[in-house]
Amino acid sequence: MRLGRLSFTKSFSGHLGLATAALLVGLGTAAPAQDRPSTSESVQPTRHFRVERPADLTGQDALTIYARILDDMTAAYGLSGAAAARSYRGWRRYNRVPYRSATHGERFVNNYANALARAYGDFEAAGRMPEGALLAKDSFAVTARGDVFSGPLFLMEKMAPGFSPASNDWRYSMIMPDGSLFGETGGPGSERVEFCHACHAEVGDADNLFFVPEGNRIRFSKRRVSPGRAQPGSWRRRPVSRPGGAVFFRSLVPGKRLASGRHFF
């Protein structure tokens, strides 16, 4: 199947088993080690297909892939029972296109923040987040031969003062692609996510925050949406122009599922 400049082959949905079995491709053979997502955790995709010329993927290509797998990814994360795993895609997204994150296993990631974390959109000027602020980063991987795997959902929640001085009162959670909880600060598997706050502690800013790379940031206007066009209290995003003249909008109405990017299918 060809969508834009991307060709997709052998597309299917469903869980593929645990550990090595999760890395099987459509023909039933395991992907070579060098073609697997760079991760030490088991990867259990909710949708799996292959793209041509993965080394040439553009940001727009990554956005196309993300749009194709997002429903399955969020449905699987939601099996965890975590409220944020079910609702985060309705929050503001602060990156234009998915980007590779070296600190998340070279996966493609996306940055979301809830209403209490709106200051995240000020990026380096964000300051300290209030209690209840939530940041979410979903992820997917594209291997050297083009196989697409969904990745973990990473969550940061600002807790009450004194919750965890070592993590600056952030609770880190990692939800695996099958909805299982890998670890949570102060909860099950807490030791497994210690590397999260250790990494964030090295940032050096006031609240241990990483931000979207320059050039890939979405900045939201502070203008209220007029009554009758959206729910009271919602906000509107500026239109974003893409190379070639393409423009997309992302409406911000709380509680509604939001589609990101252009529609290819």
C-alpha cells in the first residue's frame, strides 16, 4: 500500500506474544538483532507493518506512521487502567512531528501535557510545574529494515511536596505497549524507573524538564476560542504551515479525540 511517499507492506493488528515472539514479522521469522528496536524491554506491538526506505524517513513520514498506529497504541496503553494512558491524546501536543529521542532508545516520540502542565509550552521559561501536572511521551520504533513497533508510554506526574525529594516530587511511570506497568516511582517496579529521574536530574533546570527540540516546537496562542465554536475554556492553536504549502489545524476541545496531521487514509 502506498500513502504519499511511503509504502506499507504486510499490515496487521493484534498482539504477537512476549519477548522474542513479539519481534516476529509477518512471514513468521524473527527480525535480526540489528533490526530490532533498541530496547532492553520486551516490545509487544499493537500494530505491525513495514515501510520502505526507512533510512530516508522524513518528519512528515514519521507523522504518517504515527497517525496509522495511534488508535492501536492508545487502546493498548489504556489496558493499564491508568487514567492518563486513556486520556493523554486529548491533551496538547507540543511537537510538530515525531522525533527520535536518544534518551528513549532512539525511538520516535511525541510530547503531550495536560491543562495543569500548560506552562510546558513556554519551554525553557516554564518554571516549576504545579501539583497534578502531567506530561506524557508515547513512542514507536522503526527498525533498519523498516519494521514498525509501538513502544512504551512514559508518564511524569507532579505529586504533592515531599512525595519523592530524590525525583523533585515527580512520579515516573512506564507503560509497556501491551498495557502492562513496567515501573512507577514509589509503586510496583519503582527501581526500574530510577534511571528516569536520574536522567532528568542531569538537565539542570528548576524542575528537571526536557523539552521538544528547537524547530519542532508547537507554540499555542493565548487567544480564547469564541463561544459557539468550541467548549468554553478551550484554546485554539495557530495553523501550522508545512513545506509544500500543506497546512493542518489541531482543535483543542477537552474530552474529544484529536487527529494529528494530514489525513492520508
